[in-house]
Amino acid sequence: MQPQLASWMTPVDRDILEQLKNDDCGELVLTPRVISANLDWGRQTVRDHLMVLRQHNLVEYHDEDAALYRLSDRGRAWLRGDLPNEDLEDDEETDG
């Protein structure tokens, strides 16, 4: 079962996190271009959402110079359903 989206999240965010998770095949380290090539979202959309996911500590840079992203521990916890959305909502209040 997929975790419910926080109020600030969209299906793009879930798709990005699930793409990085890569199910049981092992996590991936990807660029926005590669993520968008494998999803139905444009590269700029993916890039914009990665920045938001990074602000909420759900993804992190694997290599900032190469724009390579990976899941963070917090992102893994959210995908498992171990991170309550209330924690993500609190992030939104403190960021804005």
C-alpha cells in the first residue's frame, strides 16, 4: 500500500520517490533527465520537484556536481509508511 501524500505533495513527488526506490531491485541514483525519461513527467517538472523533496529531506544529492539524486533515510521511511505525514506538514510550516 502506498503512503498517503502530505498536503504539499503531488503524484509527481510519489513517482520520483518510487523511481529512486526501484522496488525490490535495489535503489537507484539518478539525474532529473533519467527520472523524467522513465516517468510521464517532463524534465523541468522532475527537477523542480526534486528541489522540493530535497528541502523536505526526502531525497539527497549523491553527487551535487553531476546532479545525481538518491533517497534519504527519511525518504525511505516515508515510502515504508514509517514517517507520519504530520512530520512533513511540520516541515512546510517551518519552511514558509
